[in-house]
Amino acid sequence: MGKVFNFLTFVSLSSVLISLLSSLEIGLITCILLLSLWIIYQSFQQVRLLQWLKNSYKTNPVTHGTWASIYSSINFLLRKNESQKNRLNNKLMAFKRATEAMEDGILIIDNDNQIIAITPRAEGYLGINQKQDFGSNILNHIRHPSFAEYLLSGSLNETIIVEDLSLDKKALEFKLIPFDSNQKIVLCRDVTKLRKLEIEKKDFVASASHELKTPLTVINGYLETVTEMDVSKAEKKRMLVEMTVQTKLMTNLIDDLLLFSKLEKVKPSNDAEQVNVSLMVNELSELSNKIDKNNHLIKFDIEKNIFITCCGEQLRSAFWNLINNAIIYTKKGGKITVRWLKTKEDEAVFEVRDDGPGIEAHHIDKLTDRFYRVDSARSRERGGTGLGLSIVNEIVQRHGAFLKIESQPNVGSNFIIFFPSLTTDVSKKVK
């Protein structure tokens, strides 16, 4: 303002001086001319300022006086604002990365339940698109009575689990929390696996209790008979033999349950080592001949020195389970073939083939379920717990391999374990 005042004072004094030296008309014309030039200059600088703001403000144009200060001040404010904007963007990006890394999906809705914002995780859970569905009502996307009742009730900080939301039969847990006076946050989490584990746990406990109750009932019944009645020596001996069988069944069941517990607690990497599995299968061939006592024709085809990164104890248990099952369920005189070899694709393959009674197709997918039996009576009669193939499958999966089961009634069964090439190695050195 000081410079403008000084300029106007200069113009006024110059006009007065010219008027005194010449005439009043010339003084007024000079004043008007100077003021017009000043106005034109200011207009030019204003247009220049607008163009500078629209196009680029990184470099100040060459100017003097008040306009130089204006450019400098505006430039400082703009750079300060840009710096604050960058910091805010960095914080927003960090917040976005943090929300994307969370297992929970985050959905922001207003008081009318319209979608304001949604994270990619929630988009995947709910099948909602941020751009397309912005402003739409969340109840149009989650069409479930229990969710609608929960949302409309406004039960803040409480959770609800909604199942079967999609064709994938997903179970999602929702939690409604306050955000501000006009908005709310809906947290959603996929709990499908957790719910499945809970159901499996209940089924497992129920099945285990039933499996233990059956032999205990038999033993208790015999004990009451022996205690309350006069029983002949021969009958008492028969009862003791049966109680021994039932006790062995319970022992086998408890051993399998303990093995399951151990498998769930110990990570495969903890016990992993390079094992010459060819030697292990050779040892199992000797053991099978001792157990079988020439009741079957057992043939072993073993390729030498195939090493696997594995837990040797677990793998031995899985292999023996398959071999022992073939011995138990194949009729006397039957043929059993055990193979351990490496394929052209560098996969190691363990195979147990028999010509036993075989298994019907509708049973095959369920054979690795816990306590599943094709023939419960025959399985218990031969000491089976219903957990053998479940344990085999658990061990196989923990080693990055997979179990394939092929079977036909009255033809036989074939159990094959494929080990990926990354875990195998062929060496001339014998471990």
C-alpha cells in the first residue's frame, strides 16, 4: 500500500507542477495519462498472475516492486500447501496399505446405510465395487435377514456371523462400530475356515467319544458278568480274550489321537532333514515279510538312493500304514506290490497296489475323513481305528505332497503318494 500511495502522490505532484509551469489542461492530461499507464500495467500484471497460476507456478516471472512481493508470497503459500498435500497423501497411502494388509474388510456407511468407502478386502468379501456401488444401500448387496436386523438395530461394537452369503458358502463376521455423527464403520472378516474347524472339532470329539465308549461298554459288561455271575473257566477265558481285543482297540485309538495331536503341534520344518527314503522302504519290506508270514505275495520295487527333505519318522508311519492296510484287507494268497521310484518329471512316487476287495467309488472321497469306515464292523474286527488314512493324508499334505486313491470293487486298490520335485534328490551317496 505504501508504494501505491507514493506513486499516486508522485502523479499528483507532477500534475500540479506541470499545471503551474504550463497550463491546467496539460497537467490534467499528464495525470490522466500516467494513471492510465499505471492501470494498464496493473491489468497486465493481473492477467499475467492468472496465467501463471493456471499454467505453472514453479518459477516466478521477472517483475519488480509490489508484484514481485505478491509472486513471492503466493509461491511460498502454494509450496507450503503442496508440501502439506504430499504429507497428507503419504499418510493416506500408508493408511490404505495398512487397511489392505488387515484381515478385516472395512466398509464406511452413512446414517442411511449408503456406501461411502470400502477397502479392497471388503470388496472381495462382499462382491461390492467402490466405483460402481458408491452411494448405494448396503442392504441391497448383503441380502440376509439377520444382517439387516443387526444393522437396523444399531448394535454398536457387537458382532454377528452370517453364513451362506454366496455360492461359495462363506461365513462372514460383521462388527458395527461408530465413526462420527454421520457415518459408521462395518468391519467384516472371513471366518469360513474357523467355523469349519469348530464343526470338525465338535464332530471329532463326538466321534472319538463314541469310538472309546464302544469298547468300554464291552469291557464293563464282561466285568459285571464275571463279578455278579458264576462263569465257567472256558467262558471266562473267552471274555478275557475279548476284553484284551477291546483294550487293544482303545490303545490303538489313543495312540492315533496322540499322533494327530503331535502332528498339529509340530511344524514339518522343525524335523525336516535329507532322508534316504529308499533305505527306509527297504526296511519296511523286511518288516512286512515278518508281519505277513508269507500269507500274501508281496513284491517291492525300490529305486536306489532317492532322498527327500522330510520328517523321516512321519513318512515311515504313513508308508507303513498303507502297506499294513494292504496286508490286513487283502485276502490270503493275494498280491501286493509296493513301488518307490522317481519319474521323468523328477517327482518321487510311493505306491501300494493290492488285488483285495476294492472300494466303491462313492466312498473314495471320504476315505481320508476322520473315523470314516467303509465297513465299520470289519474295520473294528481287524483293529482299525478309522484314523489311519486321515493320518496318512495329514502327513502327506504337511510334506507338500498329495495322496491319490484308485479302487474298483473285486479288482483291488491303489494308493499313490506324489512328492514334488523340490523336495526330492537323487544321490550316489548312501545316508
